[in-house]
Amino acid sequence: MTPARRPGAVRTAGETAAAVRRGDLTAVESVAAALGRLRETEPATHAFLDVLEDQARERAEEIDRRISRGDDPGPLAGVPVAIKDNLALAGHRLTCGSGLLAEHRAPFTATAVERLLDAGAIVVGKTNLDEFAMGSSGERSAFGPTRNPWDLGRVPGGSSSGSATAVASGVVPLALGSDTGGSVRQPAAFCGAVGLRPTWGRVSRWGLVAFASSMDQVGPLTRTVSDAALAVSVLAGPDTRDATCQSPDCEPEGGGSAGDPDLTGWTLGAIEELSPEAVSEPASESVSESGGWARALDRFRSLGAEIVEVTVPNATAALPAYQVVSSCEASANLARYEGVRYGIRAETGDLRELYVESRSRGFGPEVQRRILLGTFALAKGFRDAYYSRAQGVREALRRQLAAALSTVDVLIAPTAPGGAFRLGERLDDPLAMYGSDRFTVLASLAGLPAVAVPSGLDGDGLPLSVQILGRRFDELRVLRAAAAFERAVGFTCRPALETPEVWGGSR
């Protein structure tokens, strides 16, 4: 299948908006190009659950009319975007990748989506995800797995699988995902994209279907760091509908074109417990391959940065603590799906049978596993042994990360244990699947900002990624470090666009 657009013609979000505002490109043309690319890549990648073609074209025409009148539609004027299908868009399906909500429609629009629309963006579709955002591979959707555009036999990561794939395959330059334990950063790593998890409280969660509320965070997936900075500047800010979102606005400067082109004078802390040598599993070996962790450290040094090792003792306990806390919160949040108010409803007159049959039919195996784990950990006699202990680990981790960040500018670590693994490889091994998040859960538990940036390719020609973590509400410093690293590597997700032969089947 031959692409309609050559890779060099693919614009970033910032470039698209600037061209539309200048009149060099119309919003109608921008949307037509996105929809054309979508038709080329679907259903091979299965990134989308719902394509909003008519609505997107109508909105593009409206934006062009506003520009012709001399109005400025905003910093994302005419930019086609994709939205993870656990974010509400009024009148459209909101499935969360679950059969339980297959026909559910959102009665309102999420704040994060509203802010994109207010900035002139155009939603072209809702993207696939692991059911209720519970998964690390994109294989746990009730509607079928998403496939990695670099190799259709590989997973794209999860749970924001469709959003990462939509960006990496060149359909849109910007997509929204949600990150609980790494669900923006890990798929960004597997797909060769940039994935930003803002500080918890930086972006409103109103209209995001809850998984684990104390860690859920909306974040952008983009082709470049500058686009991630632009996106968070649009998304950030307080929201009266979300009492946990009280952050100041986030300026876009420093994310890409602004700031020094190097890191001279910076001190970067490499987390000792997250080095490939400290991870005792075969998958970690690929992090050290050409273009991997060792090479990434050399890139940072070439930019003038000093790299020192820092220790975060509780990093080794972060993954089990995350699994306990997130499962406990999920068991509470998903209790509302009982067959009465939302989703499918079993035909029975007995209330207990209604609950049991509706939930058994509607929830997939991974969601049921986590609900059971969380319910058990919260049960009388077990709460102190599991949930309270996990929260103690979390609090210690927060203190340790704050102490480490007091001595360095940012922290660095791999984003994932290696490149994308094969479809089906870990489906029957939950512990191996959960291990995919071992590098990302630290920022989630501590509520810190973190960005995943492509660092090169592994031995199979698949993307690898570096993760940069910063202090609370210090996205600017994180993005500056990421932008400098990106310039040094000279790599975004372009190779996926330059190999159209992969659309014919897996390599």
C-alpha cells in the first residue's frame, strides 16, 4: 500500500497550526490528509474505535470560515487530533475499550478535550485502548488488539495503544492518552513517539473515566517534544469541576525551539535501581543494545551534562506497591458498573444475579483480575498488610525522589525494559506483562512529571526510549532536557512513516 503523503510532508502540530493561521494550508486540507492516512493504516493497525469523519470535516470548514473573517481559532488551529476512548466527547461513544460500555455515549465533553477544541484542534476519531486502561500491550481491548506500526506482529504498548499508533503511523501529530502507571509513556516508547505525563493536578481529570484516581493523568502523545510542550500549555490550568486540578497555566516556551541547544551546566541523576544492570530479567538486556541506555547516556554527556548516580531505595518495591494501590482504587471506581446505571444489563429479576451476571459478561479477564485483587487487599484483616503497606512504600518513594531531585536538575531512566514484544507473548503471564511498567510507575506513584523520548533502535530495528523525570510542576525543565536530547538523537517517529511495506503485514 503506497502512502498518499511522503514522510517529509508530514507536519508537526505546531507547523500545521502555523500554516493554517497564515493561510498556507486550510483546515479542510489538513483534515483530509489525516483521514486519507487513516484509511491507509486502518484496519491494519486497529488504532481507532470510532472515526468522526463528517464532524471533523464540518469543524474544519468552520475554522476556515473563522480565519477568512480574520479570527484566530487558537494555537492548534486546524490540527487533527485523536482522543483515547476513555475521554468523554459529548454525543459520541465512550467505550473505555470494554464490552460493558460498547454502546454507551458521553453526555458531556471532558475538560482536556474541551481545551483542545477551544484551541482550534479537530477531533478525527476515538482511539483503541486496553479495557478501562488496564494493560501494557494494547491487547486487552474488547474490540481487538492494536498493532504496532513499526511491525504489525508487535504490540504498541498500553494502555494508550491507539493514540500512540495514530501518532506513529502519521495519522495525527497529536493524540491524547491517559497515564496511570505509564500508559502514555510506555506506548510512546514502543512506537517511537514522545509521551508526556504531566504533574498529577496539572491537567483536569474531569471527563476522564477513572481507573486509579490518585494516579490517573491526561497526557499528550506527539511526534516531537515541541508539540508535547504546545499541547500541555493548552491542556494545563485549574478547573472548577476538578478540585484536584489547581495548577497554574503552563507556558509552551522551552519545549522545542526555545532554550539552550545543549545541557551544559546541567546535572542529571541516573537512578541506580533502574539501570539495566539492576533489572534481573532477560528483557532488560535489550535496553543495553545499540541505541539503548548506554548510548543514551553518551548522548546526554555529549550535550555537556554531568551524569551522577542517585539512589531511590524504594524503586525496587514501586511496581508491587503500584499494583496494590491501583487495584484497590480500581475496585472502588468500577463498583458503579453494576448493570443498573451504566452499560449492559443482564435479564434477571434477582438483584444479586443482576450484578454478578452483568459484571461477568461485561468485564474482561484483566479487569476482573484487578477488581478481585483490589477487593481482597481492602478486605477486613488484609487492608493493613497490603493497602496500608503499599501506601507506606509510596510515601517513602515520594520522599526519596524529592531528595534525589534536590541534588540534580532532572532524573533519567529507561522508559521500558526493551523494544516492543510480540503479540500474544505475555498475554498468559500477567507478572511478565506488569513488568513492562517497572520503569514508569515511580513518576505515577509520586505524581511527578515525566516524558518519554525516542533514543534509537534496538537490534530488531524497533524504537527504544529514555524517560526524564522532574520536580512537581516543573514540566519546563523536563521538556528542555527532552528537547536537547531529541535534537542530539535526531529521531522522532519518522522511520515508521518511511516503511510503507509494513502495512502489508508483519515483518
